[in-house]
Amino acid sequence: MKENAEGNIWAAAYKDRLKWNEGSDEFVRLGKRIIERRLNETCGFAELGPYMSHFIETDPNLPGWLQVRFGNRPMPGRRNITGGIAVESGPTLVYSRGPSGEMAVIMYPVKSDVANVEEDAIILRIGFIDYWGLHLGAQQDVRDLIAYAYVTSIDLKPTWGQRQRIRWLRFARRQIVNGEHKYPARTTAMWKLLGLVGSGSVTGIFRLLGPGFVGWLIGTYGNDWLKSLIH
């Protein structure tokens, strides 16, 4: 095997990895400025900020990693099992780079001594994303984070749009539940619908229109325009 990285079978993957790493490194380097701007542009953050501090963190030992974390707050009027004042910890948004240069964007819910939601996290996206993809996507990531804060805190009242946005993410995105990876309900629903369309149980005009309906459903609900519609 040749030692020259330009002339062996490993060269193409190596170059790709360097390219993706460069983009995510730049995003992490500028991340505090980018995230702060997006937070200040997001409805609901100004009301949440005075009660729950936020931190934008990186780690030199974790290249390609950035975390947006909201801190703890006491919950007046609510007690934990020992009788003390209950505490709530805010939501978290994590950007984490994998070994091949792919990025995972993961959102963790509000947790407290008195109530928690079913999922441990929602995986917003995983893939090879360049700097501009991360930069532009941060706007929706932060909107999702603030919506998640309002929906998963028992002491906040989310807007209709925030509730619908989190319902959609729970349906359409992968999750971590009890420490295990869970594929999106949308994928299961699509396969079931495709099975129905092709089965003998679907007759008449629905069988005729079924493939077109499935195509419309995938095209409509599989596109990112829904993100900007519900926020």
C-alpha cells in the first residue's frame, strides 16, 4: 500500500473528512456569535431569559462540538420527594461531529424533579453539513429549542404553533427513548400506507388515487418548508 495520501484508496474519504471537518470547525469557532443572534431573534426567548440563564459552550478536547444549554431554576410552590423546593433544568441543543465528519444536531428537553417527558432527546438532523448549512440551519434549531422549552416545562404555556412544531418533530424525527434509538413514527406510517395502497384491502377509487396521495404526502410533509410554517 502506498503511503502517499494522494495516491491510495483512502485518499477520497480522507479529503472529504477534512472538508466537512473544516466547515464544522468554522461553525463552532463562530458559534457563540451565531447562536446569540438567533436567540435574540426568536419569539419567547426574551421572556425566558431572565428566569433561566443560558450558556454556549465548546470544548477543545471535543472538536466539532458545541452546546447551547439553559441552566436550572427553582420551581416555587412545587416540592420534590424530600420536601425541598423542586428544581427544573432547561433544554439543551448539541452539535456533535462524528468520526467521518457527519454532524448530529440533538435537542434535549426540560427536566425537573416533578415531571419529565417520554423522550430523552429528539435528533433534529444527522448528515454531512457544511458551514453554511449549519449557519443557516441554526435559526430553525434555536426556534425548535425555545419551542421545546415551552412545551416540555410544566410551568410554561406554549403557543399553538410551538405545540404543533414539537408534535411534528416527535412524529417526523428520530428520538432517543430510555437510552435507545427510536426511528420516527413518520417512517412507520409511510411504510404502512404504502402497504395498504398495494394490498387487496384497498379497493375502488382510493386504490386508484393511492399512489398519487402517497406521493403528495411524502412531498408535502417531507420538505423543510413545514419548519418555517410552524414556529
